[in-house]
Amino acid sequence: MTTTQELGLFDPLEEWFPEYDRLWRAIRESKIAPSIRRGIVIHHTAGGTGSDSLGYARSVCRMHWNQLGSSGQPWRRPGGYQEQIGLDGISREMSGLGYRGIHSGTYESNRDYIAISFQGNYSDRLPTDEMLHTAVLRVAEITAELNWYGAGPLYTGHRDHSTTSCPGERLYSGVPEVILPGEAVTWPNSIHPGDQDEAIAVMKGLLIATGFPTRGERYGRRVQRRVKQFQESTGLTADGVVGPLTQEALTRAVLGVLPS
């Protein structure tokens, strides 16, 4: 299969950023991410509406390198995102897939999610067809390359992780249809015994990751027994129904067992 790099649609940081050696050394020394990730977060930059995508990407990298964090110390990262897709349709590596980003509102989100950002503001429009084409290819490559807990990565917008309107209203509502057709898995309001859909696979993956292994493709008696055991272990009502509280508890439990 031809890769996005071979197609000229993906540029590793070392090939386009002048200060590559200095920045990459800093990341390698202290910002390694866990081997298992939870999902992919979609962003937009809001700015950078000009035509110089390479120059804008470089400015984003340098801004994140010098940005002061809450501790008063500079972030020292070449971009908060793992990758940024320019108006020219090229995805440029920033923090990279194997390293933590600075793209969301919590440490856990920065550690466990991969961030892909689109150059520009998408409150009332979608990215260009060229950008979306690159996004589809990169998401497929990233999904295949990394390890995910559950049935695979969950796809979210930046607003789901922080108090912002990013990635823009139009892009946020359009992500499942234009970037990830048929791929996004979302939780229903609740999962009951007898249910059988993609959410069951996600739930089982979370149970396995938190030490409650189970089998089967349906939410049968074995799965229900494990759900009740998990609910009891976290102080929830052991009714075997995976509602919002149990879903949240499963997510928090998995984040607690992932390597820091």
C-alpha cells in the first residue's frame, strides 16, 4: 500500500522544521506517550488562513516551544498537536505519534489521545477536499500503527476535552461523515443485557483492560456478571446496566491502569 509520505502528503518534522534536532531531542528525553492510546481528537487552528501552510506550521511549532505553562516553564514542544494538516493538503508532523502532545484540557487527554489539527477556522465550513482526503488517509494509517484499548480508537472533537468551541461547529458536526465514515464508535445512553453492536466491543475492551476479562459478542450473562463485578468494585449499583455512570467509571479506570 502506498503511504501518505510516498504520496507527498505527510512530512516528518525532520524534513520541514529547521530546529528539528534541538526540539526532537527534548521530546525524546521526557515526553514519551504510553504504548496504548484511547482515541483521536480533531482540532482546528482558528488562525492561519493564509496560503503559506509551511510558514504557518513553523510558527505554530515555535509558539509551542516558547509558550509558558502553568508552572511558569516553557512547554518545549514542536507544536501541541501530533500532526497539523495545512491548507496545501499536507499533514506535517509536530509532536509525533510516540510522544505526548499539549492539545487538550487535561494531562490524561494529552497523554492518551492523538491530536490532528486542521489549519484554518471551520465554524461555518468544512476543510478543503484535499485536506479531508489527507485526513482520511492519515487517520487510517495512525489507527493501524498504534495500539488502542477497547475495539479501537474513539474519535472526538477538541471541545469534548476542553472548554472551547474547537474544532469549529461545522467541522465538529461533520467529522463522522467526512473524515471517518463508518468508523466512529459512540456510546449509547445505556447498554443492556442482550444488546449487540459496536459499543459492546468497546465496553468489553474496557472491562478487559481494567481486569475483568470476558468473552462473547453479545451482552450475555457472562458479560453481565463482569459488569456487575466492576460496578461493585467501584461502589456503583450492581444492576448490570452500563449507563453513563458506569461508562464514566470504566473510562476513568482504564486511564488509571494505562502507563504514565
